[in-house]
Amino acid sequence: MHVRIQSWMPFPIQIYINGHSWLARKMDRHGIGYRRLDNAFTHIEDLPRAQRFARRLAHKNWPRVLESFARKVNPLLTTVLSGDCYYWVCDQCELALDILFRDRASLASLYQHLLEYAARAFGAEDVLTFFGRKLHGNFQGEVLTDYKVRIQGARIKHRLGGNWIKMYDKDGVILRLETVINQPQQFKVLRRGRREGRIVLGWFPMAKRVTNLPRYFEIGQAACERYAQALAEVDDPRQAYEKVHRLTRSCCRQGRQVRGLNPLRTEDAALFEAVLRGEHLIHGFRNGDIVGRLYPKGATSKAMAQRRSRRVTRLLNLLWVHGLIAKIPRSRRWRVTGEGRRLMSSTLVLRHVDIPAQLTALSA
């Protein structure tokens, strides 16, 4: 960490704290062995305990901690400025999710697939979903995806205004997903505020004050976990290809007989893409959500709308019988199962990447 103070009024103080260094000292005090590489850990003897330590960092009494630092570097707080205190804000917050691999070969065989998938598949709606938001007509922001190859390796970054989430590898054995928050006002925090002339408890835009650090942590952790979940379907698609043949055969479940699915059929591929959209990761999807994706042009009559809805109901039943989706209890929503995500994403990679690449190679 470092503490810097300007020597002129109003004597602003900048404090930088590295969570990995803090965690290392915490593990030293509790006798937990680890191997550290720069700003990352390649091995930790007791991962669950270390994770519990890391979670506590955001929930410290930060105004009191930072005020103690201020009194060490600003002697005027005990004389001329006695009785005054600083208003502490979080200028930038970074939260990283590190996924450790046993060796470089394991990550190297997967990392390029992850980069290609993230660059090709994640659009504006997906990036908004990672941050817990939805794309709507009043959205005025800008969503950008930036892919770069550096000396240290390749990385991909998805920007939402002044906030972003990025992915890169550390020394070839750690896959790091990192959320950076510079503009917290894009998110909401539960606090007391004024509405219609009354003080109420509700969700209001989040300010930069350090008392909101637990909420920073929640947002950053949720964004990294959603991003990791969206990438999980890329987990070595060759293994899933062996199961794809199961989709092509008709099957029966609870007395319901349905046809097989053809991954190369345009209609089936469109259905897979509709249910795999990143916006469905949080709350799942309904019949109407899929209707809107399969039929972007609105229905011209009530009868047409009903026909489309009934057809999508049959398609969702088809996916359910094959075990690709499951019903969310006590709701009218569906979610994609883990097996369904792996199978459907593998077929889409096969359709959009592998086969075109092979055909291009043959015609060259």
C-alpha cells in the first residue's frame, strides 16, 4: 500500500491498498502456506479459509481505518484542524476472481478458445447482464469490447462507460477475471434517501463513499461469477461433441415423445442461440422472451401471436425432454441446465466456427 498527502489545502490524501498483499500478511499470521507470484497466488494450502479472509476486507470499518492513516501523515489534524475529519471516497475499486490451473498446458489449451468465444459471442446485452443491468430504450451509454495482444499475453476487456470487466492469464497458470468500478453511480445501493419529499429505505444510485465498499464487493463478485458462468460452456468443446449425437435422436420423458434436434438446422440453431443469451443468466427466460427472439417482427394479429406462443411452448418442451432446460420452481420461467449449456454451445461452435474453418481450408 501507499499513502500520499498533498502539502496544500485542503490536504487531500490518496491511499492505495493491494488486497493480495493484505491477504498474504493475513495468511502469514495464521500459518497458511502459499506460493505467490507478483500480484497473484499460484498455490494456497487452505483455499476456503483464505477466501473467507479475502471477503472480510471489504467489510472493515474503513472510515476509522483510513482516518488512522490520515493522522499519521497530517499532523495538522491534532492542532489547527483538530476536530475535523476527512470524507473518504473510493476512486477506483478492482475485484479479481482467480481460477488456478494445475499446469500451463491445461490453461494454454483452453485460453485461446475462451478469448475467441468472449470476443465473438458477448454483445452489449451480455456485458450489461454481467453488471446486473438490462438493455433498454433509454440506455445512453456505450458498450465496447477491446481485444489486445501484449508482450505478457492476450487479454480481452468489455467496457460499460467507465467500468469494465476483463480477462487475462497470469504466468500461464492463473485465469483472472477482473471487474473495475470507476463510476459507481451506474449501480444501486440499498440506503435511506428522499423520495417525493419523504425519507424512505430504498435502492438509490451508489455514491463513491467508502461505506459502500461492501456493495462494491457484491457487484464486482457477481459480475465475475456471471462472466465465468458464461465462459464455462467453452470448457473443452471436444468432450461435449461426443454427446451431441444424443440430441439427434428422438427421446421420451415422462410419457412425452419428441423428435431429435439437428445442430446444423437453421431453426434449431436459432432456438439454441435464443435460450443461451447472456441476459437469461440472472432470472431465466419466459415464453415471451423466446418469441421476441425467434420472431423479431411483431405479430400482425392476435391469432398470429397465439400461434407463435404455442409453437415456442412446443419448442421449449422439446428442449426440456432432451434435458437442455429446466423449469424454475413456482414461476413461469425456464433456465438452461449445465449439460444443456455445454451441449448447445458446442453445437453452435461446431456450426459457426469449426465447419466453416474446415470448408475454408478445403477450398484453399
